[in-house]
Amino acid sequence: MKVKSQFIGLLFILASSLASSQNNISDSKPKFTMAVLKDSLDGKLDMSDFLIHFHGFIPVVQLITEPALGNIGFMLAPVFIQPNKHQTEGKYVPPDITLGFVGYTANKSWGFGGVRIASLPQYHLKYRVGAAYGDVNMDFYRNFPVIGEQEFAFNFNMTAAFTSVLRQIGKTELYVGLEYLYLHNNVKPEFEFEDLPDFIGDKDLKNNLSSVGINAEYDKRDNLFTPNTGWFLTTSFKVNASWTGSDYNYENLNLSAFKYLQLSPKWVSGFRFESTIQWDDAPFYMKPSISMRGVPMAKYQGDQTYVLETEQRFDWTLRWSSVVFGGLAKAPTKKVSFDNSELVYNYGTGFRYLIARKFKMRAGVDVAWSNDDFGWYVIFGSAWNNKN
């Protein structure tokens, strides 16, 4: 479901970003001193040498500030990194990454799991495999005639397993392959009721979801942490059906495009477009929902979603940057057309610090507002990384 994908997505962001380090990293390992935490270029706090020379194990602490999960929480993720055994002269081959995680939030949601991300360059392949368990408390919203918007609280007990294998097409940056996701869900309403609301189906409270998908990615960003230039395009088509082992029959088409422009040495302009289209009937918690800073997760759901967002970053110094961002989105349904669906907007600002210069990684904090909500977010790399 959406909450689980956020937990997993944060791990994918970190692992993918760590894999984007450059080829000119030295193999020599210095003795650990506090000087390792300072950059030789300007003497400022910098984690590059720590990540490069002591990368056998990285203890990562990630704050979870999603409003739908209680506004505050944490995730601990030990990350193990090993150089890929198959290196190609003059070409960077990402390391193999194995990690685990455990997370807890203020509304008593928690989860744990593990992920393996690696490549087989001799076969032009890259793959991901993992599993996770979560006990998540989350609110969903529906509008009703006369009484207006109502909030419904649920507890989700979930077990997930997932894998994907992509193959490089020729010598291009295009990868195409298959992905698979399995979810076992036990859902408990946390509100008093005599009859369940109409949006909850007969099978929604206990089911198995099993999806098979085709995925394609084209990545020409200059780095995966905090891009300055380039394109990232990705699309997938996923099927849940009886032949895949699912209790439901529905399909999802996902389209994403990200463009980064460096308009001047200090000014980076980013643009994001994303859309999800769903056919047939999925459980209510698997409906497409709008994902933007300042918008609670799964508050605006529909049979389709369309998101257009921009972020502008200005680097005041080598280390310090500020960002402003804003976007528009809609989530039409079968009953409400695109023109008549609610326009969802967000806007906000934040700051970044170049925490790992050699990885081009910036971290900071954003604050964001939307139609009726406010959120704050701890950002590592690009805020859009967990959208892809």
C-alpha cells in the first residue's frame, strides 16, 4: 500500500544515491580521526570521506515527517556497501548494496525490512529484491453530501515482498525489465460503525495483492543525489489479476518525467510531471493519490492523478542553498471529471547544506502548505527522489 511504499521508497532513495558516487574515489583508507568529517577543500563539515573510506557499514538515521503518520518519526537503516566484482576499465560500476531498516512514528506506526540492490554488468542487468513488514495507522478522507469531508482511521497490518530485474538496451541509458510485488493485508477500522462506508469493499479488510509489471527507465541526470542537469524518465504498467495470484483485478499505468536545468552557475531549475491511471476496482487504500510536500498522504485519491511541480534552487555559497517550490495537482474519479475535480496546490520553501561534496549530496529542511494542511520535511538529496 501507499504507506509501505513510502518506507521502502526512502531506502531506495538512499541506496540509489550511494550508488551514484564517482569513479575517482581513492581506494586508500586513512585512519579515522575527526578530520575525516571535514572537507579538504574548505575545511567545512562534510561526510564525503567518511562515506568513501569507511563504507563497509553506514548507520543512517532518517526522520519521518509525513503528516499522515503523525508528523514525526524515525527510521534506522544500516547500509552495507561492497564494490561490484565485475569492473569495466574507464566505466563506473555501482557497488552492491544490502540494507535493513526499522521505523516508528508518533501515531504508533512501525515497520521493518531489508533490501538488496545490485548489478550484474557482465550481463547488463540491475536488480532489486526485498521484504518488509508494517503495522501502520493511517487516516483516509471521503466527501459526502450535506456533511462534507469525513475522516476514517484504519490500522494496516501488512507483509510485503518485491523484486525487479532490468536489462540495459544496447549502450544507452535505457533499462527495461519486469517487476513483481506481493502484499498481504489485514485492515482494521479504528472508528465506530454499524455498517461499513460504501467505499470499503467486501474483500478490502483482508486480502492478497500480487502485481506483475513492465518497467522502463531512462536516466541522464548528472547525479542521483541532487541533480543539476539532465532528464529522468520512467514508466511502468502493472497488473493485478487472478493469474498473478491477486484477490483483485486492476491495472496501473505510471508515467513520470523530471527535468533539471542549470540556468546559471548558482541557479538550478527543476520540473516534475507525474501521472497514474488505474483501471477496474482496487481496494480503497491502493487508489492513486496525490503526493506532494504539504499534502497528507492518501488524502486526495482518485482513479487518476496528475501532478505538475517545480522547484528552484539558488546556491548562495558552495555549502548553503535555498529552495522555493510549488505545484498543482488533480485526482479525478469515475464520477468526477478532470474539470470538476478539486484543484490541489502546494507551495513552500527550505534550505540545503552540501553535506557530501564528492557525492553532490545536499540535505536540509522544507516547510510546505497546501489547500488545508501544513507539513515539514527533512530532505536528503532531491525531495523528488521518493517519487521515482
